[in-house]
Amino acid sequence: MSVGLLSLLFKDFGKECYWLNIAMIVATLAEVISIVLLTIAGAFLREGTGIIDVAQSILYLNIFLGLCLLGFKMLGVLFWWYPQLKVVLMPWED
């Protein structure tokens, strides 16, 4: 199930729905795992691929995931220092 589809269900059921929270965790992990596996499979299936090319693809993937994690942590610190930014980005009224 896609994370995008689950976000629509959050709008209907709210954030306190237990099964929906579990489904969101599973869907997020599944998307990350599928990206990792597709990257590794794509690196192996290329014609004339050596172990160096595969290691390079995995390194690029790890750098990308690390930068995503770093950006997520930095946004957490930013919203902790300036909580009013949450209201600016996501106002209470639609």
C-alpha cells in the first residue's frame, strides 16, 4: 500500500487510529526496502557490471539516505526552535 494512499485515510480516520499507524510504518519501511533492492538489482543487471560498480551504487544510495536522515533531523531542530513555522506551513484552516 502506498504512503500517499494512507495519508488520505489519515484525513478520514484521524491520527489516533492504531491500525492506520501500523500500516503507515509498514508502508514506509516497504518503500525504503524496495528502493534499496531495486538499486542493487539495477546495479547487478547492467551489462558489463563489476563489483566496483555495484559498490559505488550502494555507496551513492547510502549517501542519499544519510542526507535524507540529516535533513529530517535538521528540520526537527528547526521546528523545535521556531514552532510557529508549523502554523505558517500548515495553517489550521484549509
